[in-house]
Amino acid sequence: MSHLQKLCRKGEIRINGKRTKATAPLFENDELKLPPYIINYTSTTITKPNKDSVYNAKDIQDILKSIIFEDNEIIVINKPSGIATQGGSGLKKHIDTLINTALPQYKNNLRLTHRIDKDTSGILVIAKNYESALKITTLFKEQKIHKTYHALVYGTFDSNEKTGTIKTPIQSTKDKEAKYAITKYKVLDEAFNCLSLLELKPQTGRMHQLRIHTSQIHHPIIGDFKYSTNNEFLKLKNSFEIDIPRKLYLHAYTIEIEGKPIIKADYPDHFKKICKYLNF
């Protein structure tokens, strides 16, 4: 978002020929001018989705605004909390089809290279073609891509537990046997003896790994009602002078991909709200 704001201030992004702000809305038939170095993004017209599409104009505008990095191989978005990355039983809207609907010039060739949970926000890497997808997924397998998450968790840590490594087996519904998962963590801040801001660096990629690991060390993520309880959330909510949105406070914050700059995704509003209140 900060890069987008900078481009707007410089006048490199314009709507209908006029300077604009990063928060300005786009409407049907608006002409959006982008810098020439953004590959495949030339002056274009925002068109109304096909009448049979499950996505409306706002869906498309929102996903386009969520793009935080692009080169000739990948598009990186700051995924909002509450939308799945891929389709599943009963899911009509998800990033996989939404991004292809929003960017028809790629002719349905945009491909997910990894997944994050529906309620987790933050960085999601999308390849522009098969070759790029193969390259990125190979880098993931070779552990040449490093992801960092931030999470707000219940409780505070003893002085000798401010950093550590969690290594425990996790068994998913797809695996017959539990597999070891490794997560490195560091306490970034804490407040009121009731919650902490954690940096989490997964060394493996098991399903729900960060949510399970934080729960196993008795510091589950706020808003995670699968691995913590509703009572914990209500107790915290009642102790604050502000309203706490009932969302998951887990955010994919940065990603380091070999050969590319470090990419960072700003916190979503519900995450920012608590951090501002606690002066984190």
C-alpha cells in the first residue's frame, strides 16, 4: 500500500487523466493509467464482470487494490481475511478464480503457488504462467523462500521464553501419520499481561502449523476459535476499552524469494486497531 501511495503522490497513477489517491474508488468505465514498468498493466478500462460471474465490480476493484508487487513472473497480493485461496465445498468466491476474473489479459493462466488459511491475511504469491509457477513451487520445496508471520496471541512470555523454536508433530486430515513441524518465534511486544505480538517463522509447511504450534505452547492466536475458546476471546474483549473485531489475528507479513526484493504486506485494519490501541 505504501508503494501505491508513493506512485499516486508522484502522479504516476491517474484515474481519467487526473492525479488520484491510493484510496480513491474505481467505477465502471473509469480509465486507469499505471506506470509502464508494471508489466502488462497499460491504460485500461474497468469493465463490468460477465453477468454469470459470482464476482461484482467491487470484488474486482478490491483484489486489484490488494496487489503489492509485480514483475514478469509473479503477482503478490495482500490477501484480506475471510476469503479462501482455493475453492472447496460450498465456496463460490476464492482468490484462484477472482484474480483470473480481475485480470482477464492472462487468459486464466494465473496460478497459486501456495496457500494460506481463509481467515489469515497477508502475502499470497501468484504465478503468471506455468513456468513461473514451477519455479516458485520448486523454490518453496528447496526452502529458498522464507515467510514471516505476525500474530497477536493470548498471554505474555517469561523472560527466558521471549524467543524459541517449537518442534512438535502435527497430523492433518490428509496424512496417515503425524509429521514434525518446526516454527521459530520471537516476542516483538506485549501488553497488560494479557497478550503478545509474535513474529513467527515456519520452517516447515504443515496445515494450520502456526495456529497449532502457538496453541501447544499455551499462547493461541486471538480469534482462532478452532485452537482456542470463545471464552478466552470474550474475556479479552471485555477487558479492552475498544471493540475487538471477531477475526483471526494472524498475518503473513513478509516473504523473501531468491532473486527478488523482500516483499512486505501492511496489517489489515482489525490488526492495526489493536496494535494502535496498545501502542505496539
